[in-house]
Amino acid sequence: MRKRAVFGPAAALLAAFMIAAPVDAQTAKKAPAVPAAFWFAGWAPYGQVRKYTKKNVADRLERNAEIFLQYGFTELTVHHFRPAVQAKKTAGKEIALEIFRMETPADAFGIFSVRRSGAEKVSEVIKALNWISPARASFVKGNAYINILATGCEEAEVEKVAAAAAAKINLPGDPVPAEVARLPKTNLVPGSERYIRGSLAAWAETPFLGRDFWGFRTDKSRAATARYAPKDSKLIVLDLGPEAADVTGLVEGLFKEYLEDVTMADGFVRGEDAVGSSFLFEQKSRAAALVLGEPDGEAAEARLAEALAGPAKLDEKGKKSMEQ
């Protein structure tokens, strides 16, 4: 039987060189985590600062709004800039600074992670998890995902603005989720790590996560994924939630739809694709892991075991998120 494919931009001088007056320590402590207004050397704000909520974010994001909502979007603020000194060589340059506030730092990392390919350039100047190109820069600070959209700019200009914005945004919280921290580091492809929340991200990651029994459609589950060298195989570490049911039998049935030589023994579900690459699944309470398309069977088993062997982690509320 033929199996279905799996792999699927006032005064210009002021705007350009605005210097903050000295402040005492007490005033500094009251500085907002996210400024209401931004000033960048060489750039002047223009137009109104626009704010969006869950009700109208689609006006800005259109059909991309749904995946942001599934990742716990709460508010979007958009600031626009043009060169402070207008000249022929700066004509047409603009920058939009988008600040997305999400429910948690993990959610901010999640939306950041699924909107990159992993092959983008990473800047050492931007003091946050980031990637950058001549037309765009994205980074994460606390529970904020920041996106900078540039028109007619050079990469160095975008990088300078992004670095300044990152320095002005002071939000607490490690954006790297516990599930991502569990991903084994050996042979992991840098920049390929993703944090999965919601059915849209799950299905986009792999059809294997598209089924309702995983709990992504009901927002009960979370996952971390990464690709691994040398054959670009994938590891998925799942937290199925505090009321997780045993889905081993359902995974066996799923494997049989896509794979060949599917077996279930000792709590493992195993299968192979048409070229002999290994697919493995194991569940331990609410924690589970999938290895997809690893040609080295022993490496697949070792990677799955390492992913499930780490100590229990704590979620944002201090509860165990990956119990053994």
C-alpha cells in the first residue's frame, strides 16, 4: 500500500540626537518596561502610534492573526519612523516597529520560532534572541515578540535600530521554554528549535501533530521541535498536559497510515518510511517524544531516551510541566 507523504523611517536635529537628561536611581527604577515612545538616532517618528487588541489585530495581520491568537496574543503596538533628515538618498526609507505582547515569554519565543526558517543571520549587536535581514529584524524580550519591518534600508541600519529597541525594552522572563531546553544538543541544527502551541503551528510542523488526540486544538498541549544533522531528521518533545491520556495506541494507528513495518513493544512505537528511516514514539506520563525520519536507528533511540530522561521542569505558574 502506498503511504502518504509526511514532509511535507519638530526638529530634525532633535530627533537625530536627542539626549536624555540625567536621572536619579529612584526615577530610573520607574522607567517603563516598554516605552510609550521610541527615539532612534537618525530617525524621526511619524504618524500615530497604533494599538491593536484581540478584537482587531486582523486589521493589521489579516489571515496571519489566527496563529498569533493561538499563541496567546494580548496586544500589538506599532510605531513608524522615517529618516530625521530628509534627502534624496534617504527618500523612501521607512521603518515600522511592531511590539507584540503575548501571555508568557514562552509564547513570545514560540511565535518568534515558527516565523523563522533557521537559516537567517543572527546579530551579535542585538542583545536578545534574534534574526536579521536587510528588510526585517525580529527578536524576543520577555513576553514580547518584536518585529521590525524596513523599506529601502540597508541591513546595518536595521540592525542599529533593532539593537537600540532591544536595549530600551526591559521585560523579565527567560523566553526559552522548558520543553525547548530538553532538546538534546548533539547534532541539533542551530536555529531550528521551535515551540509549538495551537493547532495551526502543530499541523504546519508535521501532519503527525494534526490529529485531535494530541490536544493542540483544545490548547492543552505544548511541544518543542528541532532538526538534527546530518539527515535533517526531527525530534518533537511534547507536554500533553496534567490530564494526559495514554496515546500510544493512537500513535500506532497513525504510524500505520504513513509508515511501513510498524510495531509496538515495551512502550515504544516503531516504524520506517520507504527509504528505511526510523520513526519512534514513547510516552512517559504527560511527557512524550517523537523521532521522525532518522536514518540511524540507534541514534534515534538514544535521542528519544535523552529527551525523556531530563529532570522535571517548572512552568510559569511553578507547576511541573514535564513530569516523569
